[in-house]
Amino acid sequence: MPKKRTNINPADEFITRMASFNNGEDSPRDEETLPMPKSTPPKTHPTRGKDGMEHKTKRLNLLIQPSLHEDIKKISVVKATNLNEIVNQALREYRDKEKRSLEKYEEIQRVRNT
């Protein structure tokens, strides 16, 4: 016997409400909308093991041009790696290049929380 669902998924609720809005119904009132969660980065990295490496992952769907996908696949074959590792490396390099933006984000969060 299937388990009875008692919790409402906020994403499903949002999609349903927006679908009805797009079908011509009145827009949801501000007090009915779900509040945006505060984005506060963790102070520590709970996903890091004793070796300092992150062991958990997050799933991310990307839409890229087919020609770019094919070229990256070819590069991954030559380098004996996979698309996932190439994307991770590119994003790490981008993050390292954008350290100032991360510092500015932290500053904005401190101002908002005071």
C-alpha cells in the first residue's frame, strides 16, 4: 500500500499556482507567495572529509550548445577524463578568478544581517 503524502512540496505548490496564473487567473497576492529563503553560506564545509576534500556533490543541469558539447566530449577522450570533471575544473577556475565577488557577497550578507 503506498504511503499517504502528508507534506506539500513547495515547488509543486509554486508551479501549480504559477500555471493557474499563466492560464488567466488573478496573480497570487504578495501575502500568499512563499518567502525567499535567506542565502547564507555555511561557515564551515560540512561536506569535507578529514582529508579536506569535498565528498558530496550537487546536481546541476546545464543547457549548452551542441557544438560545445561535442568539442568538450572530444577533449575529454584525449585527456582521459569525463565531462563532469572538465566542468568542475572550469567552474573552480572561474570561482578562483572571482574571489572579489565572493568577498563582496559576504559583505552584503553582513550588512543585511545587522
